[in-house]
Amino acid sequence: MQETVKKTLTGEFDRRKGLMLIVTALLTLVVWNLPIDSFGIEGLTVVQQRVIAIFVMAVMLWLTEAIPSWATSVTIIFVLLFCVSDSAFNFLQGSEGEYGELLDYQGVMACFADPTIILFLGGFILAIAATKSGLDVLMAKTLIAPFGKKSENVLLGFMLITGIFSMFISNTATAAMMLTFLTPVFKALPANGKGRIALTMAIPIGANLGGMGTPIGTPPNAFAYKVLNDPTGLDLGITFGHWMLIMAPMVILMLIVAWFVLRKFFPFTQKTIELNIEGDVQHNWRTVVVAATFVLTIVLWVGGKQYLGINANTVAMFPIAVFAFTGVITAKDLQDIDWAVIWMVAGGFALGLAMNGTGLAENAVKSIPFAEFNPIVILVISGLVCFALSNFISNTATAALLIPILTVVCQGMGNRLDAIGGTSTVLIGIAVAASCAMSLPISTPPNAIAYSTGLIKQNDMVKAGFTVGIISLVMGYACLIVFCKIGIL
């Protein structure tokens, strides 16, 4: 009976995906072949119209999840290369005067090795090395010790440690690791108490909020960081240290507020908890190499550009090279890198490149009266849209869709954005809003991992995740407006 039900559900799900693919293909073809005057953008070229159609395709595929998110990014890059690049089919190229400026195919392919991708790889490699050497266990034991045995303090400790880990390690890996550490703690708590719910929810909330703290914390951060520092675009020169100077303290404050919320919603009936984090650190030279490299990498990320002239992307090669040279990381370990995230980020970068490289962004800025838009309205709507979408689809996909659009909007608004702190407030705000979206088990991988333990119900997650998310969203935007206006970000 169960097998029959499973097959029926699978069949319905496959049919829904198939239908979404057909709708997406038809809508893309319609936009691709519409009369060029129907877009209302002066000077629009054939190539730029194709980019709009490809963007529509990306929106549909990411929203409906008819194919995996990373597969959508691969499809975007494929279509860009074959249809709007200077290496496209001959019958799709034509003359520049007739069709418009084609993309440099090398530039599209370079999205796979964009400096921000290397930054992400450096973070992944650090995480793998820390887990392999047992350094993560040692750090967890050391960091949790000062919080003692009082239940509420242990809750705060786990939230802060999870948040700090998520600044430099994948929030998915952090959530999985920290929930493993909590397993023996759950055994000591009453089965019918709310303390288990509070501790379980502390992990995804800590992981989601903690990711805001650094440019490598989450993919949405990477999108914003790249656009803000693009030498051919905004070129605002925001360093890793600048980002952390504002975002890391803000994250700590958000985590403390979230702690109060969890204590209120899910009070402990048992006042003390006996901690026993299982796992051992390997006592050998490789662990010393990992620890020293970890510390030095963070130091270089925070202050390297200002004092040594080395930017964050370049620093990311340091742990990769050290661990490869010393044998700490092997070829087999590279399989543990989340390549799906890398593909997704590359696809988002390619989408942004297409809008700028074909001149579509410039034409849109000239043709649409962005300068008349109200900056407060833009800030509020963009944040709420990102928050809403990220609760249902990948926050990486949401950022990949919104950031290229908002970059164009911000360029067109010019000095009017000074009232809210400039372009930085809007774009980094998208990264903040994406990380604050944690209302449902499907909202983020850490939420899904926590929900899979069976210790929390969906309504518990909605109540805590939505409340913390909205409070953090307001706090985040308020901090960004203040610090961007005074020029720190």
C-alpha cells in the first residue's frame, strides 16, 4: 500500500515538474520572439532581448524548481554561450549593428573561476580540514566551556558557537556538526520538555544568522560582495575586514535577541545540563598545520588588504595551497566540496555578466525613470520580496535573481539612494534578508537538518523562525542604513 502511494505521489510530482518545464519553455520562447518595441526600452537590441528571455527562464526554473537549482545555473551558462556569445551558432550572431553586442565567451566561462568562487573554495577547504583533523571538536569544547551548566546559558553558548562557525564554515555543515554534539545532551533532558525544542531550533537559527558575518558565510553574501567590488562596475572597495567590522557584531546582537525569543517560546523545565561533547582532536603535526593556517587565513582576510595589499580572494588560495602541499587535503577530500553551490553561484554571476556585458543594464537605466523611485520603498519592497521568496526557494537562487535587477535599479537612482546609505544598503540588505528567511523546514538546509531530527514540529519552527527572522530583518536594515550612511560599508 505504501509503495503504491509513493509511486502515485512520485508520478504526480514528475508530471508537475514536466508541466512547469513546458510552461517555462513556452514563456521563454514568447519573450524571445516578441516584437522588440513591446519592452519599452529604448535602443533594445536582439541580443539584449534574448538576455531578458534567458532571465525569464531562470526566474521560472528557480521559482518552480522544475530542475535542481544548480542545474538551472548550468542551463543559464549553456544558453548564454550558445545563443548570445561571440562563440554562438553563426545564424544566431549576425552583425553587431543588427543584433547588438555579443558576450565574450571567455568571460562567460570565466564565471567558473571568478575570484569570488575561489574565495568560497577557500572556505570549503578550511571546513574540510577542520573536520578531518578534529579541530572543530576541540574548538566546540573550548568555546562552550565558559557557558557552564545552566540550561539557558548552554542554549546561548550553542547559538553563539554555531553562529561563529557559520561565518567561516558552510552553515549546512555547521548545523549537522552542532546537532551531532547535542545528541548526548538531549538524552539528559525531559522527553516532554520544551528545552529540546529550544536547543534544536538554536542550531538552524545560529547557522542562518551567523552566515551574514563574513563575505564567505553564505552565497548571497558572495553575490553582493562581488557586485559591490566589481572593478568594471560599482568598485566600492569593500574589504573582508570592512564587512566583518559591521556584520559580525550585528550577528552577535541578533543571536542574543534570538536567544531571548527562544527562552520565551520554549522555556526549560530542567535548570542544568551536563555537557559531554564527543569526539577527539588528532594530536599530530597536521592538526598544528590546520590550526595555524586557519588563524593566519582569518587574520589575512580581516586585515590583509589594508596592511599588506592582499585582497580576500587572493588570501583564499593560501589554505588551499598549504593543505594541498602538506597533504592535509587529498584529491579524495575534494569530493566533499559542495560543488552544487559553486555551480549555482557561477550561474548567478553569468546572469549578471549578461545584463551588463550586452548593454542591457545601461539601456534599462536610460529608459526607465529609476531616479523617480522612492529609495525607502525600494529598500522595503526588495527586502520583503527577498525574505518571502527565500522562505520557499533557495536563498542563493533568490539573490541571483534580485541582485542583478537591483544593481540596475540602484545605478539609475543615483544620489537619491544617499538617504538610505547608498547602493551598499540595498545589495547587502538582500544578503541579510535571504539569511533571515528561516520560517519553514524547506527554507534553508540547516532548517531541514534540524526538522529531520524529529524533535521539533513545523509550527514550532514557523513560530520561532518567523519571529526571529522579522526581528533580525529590521535590525539588519537599521544597522546597514546607519553604517552605510557614515561610509563604513
